[in-house]
Amino acid sequence: MKNSQTGVSAYSIDEDETETELEVIGRFMMRLKVRNLPRNYQLFHEALYGQNGDLAAEIEALGPLPPQSGLDEIGLKYRLVSHCGLVARKSESDAAEMLREVADQLAKGLMKKQHFARTIEQASNTSDALDSLNASLSNLMLYETELTERLRNCTTPPEPSRSAGA
């Protein structure tokens, strides 16, 4: 256990007392009332002791009492290791939401299909009506084709007949 603390640096506060990085981070987080989650410790360590001033500025922009969601967004943006688990949770959440939407759409489609099937079953003489409609459409297509041919014949001038002697 002693060896695990050898990497933690100490800073002198006054002549008698030294404060570790962890204590500085903890005090800073306590002042802002940030939850003491491991990912928040890493985020504030990077902000206080890291080389990226933009990260510290973004945390500062959140103001006093920064929301956890804002802190997590910053951690994800800067790809901090402790925030990697949040990516998986977000992906699972997004996938679950998408599946719920698809299930809702399928349920609505199924209800519409069942409604249509009931309507068809309730209609008496449905097949007779469809046969009559089909016959009418067939006749209409024949008339349209015949009319089209007649119009073509009217607009095309007859070809002059050639005499054999010319």
C-alpha cells in the first residue's frame, strides 16, 4: 500500500503541513459540491495538474455546483479513461430507445393491418365488388388503348401511294 502512494506528489501549504494532489483535488471538488466519483477525481486531476488548459476552462465555465452531466460531457470530450464506461451505457441507452421506437411503429402497423382486415371481413359482397371493379378497369384500359390508336391514326397523315410507273 505504501508503494501505491509513491507517485502522489506533495505540496507544502505552510511550514508544518503538506497536502497531496488527491487532497487538493478533493478540497476543490468539495468546494464546488461535486460528487466524489472516481471519474470526477480524474477529471479534476487533469484540470488542475494536466497540460490542457481548455479542459480546466470548460469546467470553470460550468460555474459553481456544476451538473454531473456537464462534467461527464467534458470527460467524454477529452476521452478520459474513467469516462469510457459512460460511452457503453450511452450506446446501450440509445439502442434501447431505438428498439422502443421500432416496437411502437410495428405495433401501430399491426393495429392498422388488423383494422383493415376487420373492415374487409365486415364488407359483404366484397369479392363481387372487386370483380366488378376489375372488369370495369379492364374495359377502361381497352377503351383508352383504342382511343390512343385512333388519335394516332388521325394525327399521322396517310402515306402517299406510289405509282408503279413513276
